[in-house]
Amino acid sequence: MATPVSAKTALDPELAQIKQELEQATMQLRRFVEACGDERWARKLSAKGWSPAECVIHLNKTSETALPLLRKAINEARSQNRLSDGSYRLDFVGRQILRFTEPPYRLRAPSPASYIPDGVEPPAAVLGKFEELQHELICLVEAANGLALCQIKISWPVYVRIRYNMFASLKIIPAHQRRHLWQAEQAAKMQH
């Protein structure tokens, strides 16, 4: 398990921003679940669309895939003493993916089968899982502090040909969450 940043080492401002974005996504989902209601939570507007529940379950599946991948990269970087020598930056591929990911989305992309929800779960269970995964992601962001995140390339299992730096990976996660939380809110609004 990744170790959080020590009290003596301040979290890099760019990583602190990612941590804040993850915390904001958690608060946004809590408010949404509280206001949504069970019926709207589970209802799809169309056969191709996702219900609000499925949007969040998709985020949970994505985090479950990301966590071991990011954890492994952090542990390898620590063992190789790959420390940062300055500010973090997005690489070209990461910058394009981040731009594409932010809501409202301009282009729809099909989700890989492993990320597609296979059912609807109660709001409290999905929220609880989301909060647990967010806590783990925040711990990883803290554990990445001081590492050469721009030199560490990540290859995601479902998109093996696409590689981008770890800093971009960490930036894309909360953007992806904003995208699908926005999608969930839009689906719930259309049910009124």
C-alpha cells in the first residue's frame, strides 16, 4: 500500500489540486445521491444510455483498474529513486486525453467492456464504494509526491497502445469523474 505524504513534506501544489478535485468529486456525488432518489438513480432514458447509477459504477470500475496500475508505478519509481526535479507537466497524449475528457463532452467514446456496468446497485452501496476508492486514490496522489511523474509512462490495460505520463494519468482521473458525474446529473434531470 502506498504511504501518504509525511507531515514534514508539503504536497506539491499540482498534486494538491488533484487531491482537491478528487475530494470535490466525492462531495458532488454525495449531494447528487442525496437529491436523486432511488427511482431516478436506476432508470435509463434509452437502451444505449446509462442510468445515473451506471455512470457511477463505471467510475468505480475505472478506479478499481487504475489503483493497482498506479500503485505499481509509484512503488517502482520509489525503488528506483526516481525523484522530481521540478514542476509537473502533461505530455502531448495526456493533454489531448484530458481535453477530450472534460465535461461537457464533445465526443462520445465507447467504454471498453471491462468498464461497462453490469447492473444497478443501491445508491448507498455505490457511494460507499466510490468513497473507499477515492480515499485510496488520494493516498496514491500523496504517495506520488516528489516522484518524477513526468518520466513514468503508464500503459492502460484496455488501451495498451496509448501511453502517457503518470502526472497526466493522475490529472485525467478527476476529469473523467467530472465527465461521468455530469452525465449522471444530466440523465437524472431528463427524467423530471
